[in-house]
Amino acid sequence: MASFRHRGNRWQARVRRQGHPDEVKSFVNRQDAERWARSVEIEIDRGSFISTVEAQKYTFADLIERYLLEVLRGHKHEKTHSFRFRAMARSSIGRVNMAVFTAQVVARYRDERLQSVSPAAVIRELACISSVINIARKEWGISMTNPVQSVRKPSSPKGRERMASDVEMTRLLAVLEPVGKRSIWMKPLVLLAVETAMRRGELLSLRWSDIDLAQRTATLWETKNGQTRVVPLSTQAIKILKELPRCIDGRVFSINGCAVSKAWDTALERAQISDFHFHDLRHMAITQMAQKLPNIIELSAVSGHKSLAMLKRYYHPKAADLARKLG
């Protein structure tokens, strides 16, 4: 049952139900307090009541800090993800109290972010918000629905189909020649990316102990999908690897991601190539491999894709080539 008490210039309503913690809220007048108490009692009786007592203690930024400490710490992508989470904690959504963290709040944040970042980035941020709330609901005792599930996601962007022409690749490789202060690692890195379809991070984490030149394989222990993958190496890939200098630290490419990004942008500018990403080399590699490995299972084993839908986003056959196959 509900009880009401006048405290100062406000009315405090308290709802008690066996098996439920007390629900307390203050109002300016008694009528509002009585209406709230009746609505809470009805929802408890129906089994649809969600208590906001615990949620009122936290802002979304508070939950993010706890998530970083208890969930994300030690994660292999901790540094990358932490940057995104901390940016959200500093934004307007980070100051919202979890008791009023509704779908409207998330939708407003989505629309604000779409003004400055891509739809793909917003989709990732919504997934981050959802992950924090789900942990809070399941493990931290915060009773609330997940408002992200009620929010319309931005349309997923169309997969990239940018393929460098033979002329562009010739110009790119020419400006990557290691002369002067240019890195000795960039040209073989690009060539090996085209030969193996490895991601940039996979190539940079590769160690000589992971490579078996006799069996012509490279073992990737940490991949994007979290599974170990053994990549077959072509004759050309073996040739590229044998010509590389050996580093004392055991890495195949003694260069970090930031240096690769800077060198890549500089090379594109010198080669006068626009709208071409390093990851597009993976698209090119998979498309070329499909000519040699028409079996989809074999091709996915090399690329590491788990689904045909994702593999199709990386395979871009030319209509003219398909026409020739048809005869």
C-alpha cells in the first residue's frame, strides 16, 4: 500500500509491496503523489513495473567508467574502444541520468552525431551504448529497458567497391620505392596485402615465427573475428617475404599503424590517386583470388569471412569477365 507524508513544501509518496523494494518519490502536491503511487501499484500488480531507484544513482558517464574498468580492461582492442567510450562520456549523452535514459535521448544523440560522422560510425556508437546498458541490466542490478532497441538505426552504408586500376597501382608502387627517406616497409607491405588479402593489422602483427616458408603458410593468431587463421602463401608472396630484411624484434614489418597511415596518405598524394584506402587492397586481393579459387569455402578460408554475405562485399567481379565465362 502507499503512504504519504508532507515534508517541507513537498509531498513524499512511498509504495510498499511484498517482494519489492520501497518506491519513494516527492511531488509538489498530494494529488500528483497519489496518481504516481496508484500507477506504480498497478504496474507492480501487472508485473510490468521497472524500478528506477538504482538507475537514479548514475549518469551514463558513470556507467561508462565502470564498463571501462570492469569489462573492457585487458581487452585486445581496449585502447581503440576506450577512446570511443570516453568521447561519449564527455558528450551530452554522458550527463543524462539513467532514470530518464529513454529512446528519445538516444535518438537525439543519433541525430546529432549524424551531422558530424558517418552512419557507420553512429551504428558502432549505438552498439557501444547498448553493450553498456545490457551489462548494467544483467550484472549491476540497474532495472531498465534498453532504449537502443527501440531506436531506428541509420542505414548501413553501401560496401566500398573502389578498385585501383593497373595504371594507378603502377604509379602507387613507383612512389613507394624506398629511396631517400621513404620507408623500406611500405612497398612490400602493399604487395603482400594484395597477394594474401590480409588486413593491415594482421600484416603488422605478423612475426617470422608465424611463417612457415616450407609449407607456404602464415598463421594469424589474432584476427578481427577472434579466430586463428592460417593463410596460404602464393609463390609471389614467398618471394616478397624472402626479400625482406629480418628485424631483431622478430616482426616481419617493423613499422606501426600510424606510420603506415602517414606514408599511405603521402603516397596517394604523390601518385595523384584519390578515394583509395589501404583496406581496398583486401577487396582487390579477394577479387583476384576468386579467379583461382572458385570454391566459396576455399576462398572464405583464405579471407577469414564467416558468412557469404560478408564475402560478397569484398568480391567485385567485372561484368565483362563474367560475360566471357558464359561464352
